[in-house]
Amino acid sequence: MTDTNANMRKLRDLQEEFLDTCVKGEEATDQGHSTFLRLSELADEIATIHEEEAAEFRRLAGLALDGAMFPKR
């Protein structure tokens, strides 16, 4: 089970850093290499959080469906 609140806070922080990196990338002196590298890392972290949350919601959906299909008597 994931800590959704912690994941959402981390996701917000990562997205803010992503946007800040985009803005700072326009001022980069290395032709944007470090900026693109960091954006790639951030995007991967963001995607991982979304995948974890999606898996948790699929698990919960399965439990709900089991409860609906096979109610306890």
C-alpha cells in the first residue's frame, strides 16, 4: 500500500522543480545538456509515482469488484 499523501506532496515538489528547471534551462551555458538531463530524471520520478498510484487504485478497484461480485453473507 502506498502513502498517497506523501506521494502527492513529492509529486507537487517534483513538478515545481520541473517547471523551475525549464525556466532556468533557457539561461543554461552548456547548451542545455544539464537541464535536459535533470528534466529526464524528474520526468522518470514523476512517472514512477503515477505508476505506483495507478497500481494501488487498480488493487482497490479489484477489491471493490470482488466485494460486489461475491458479497459476504
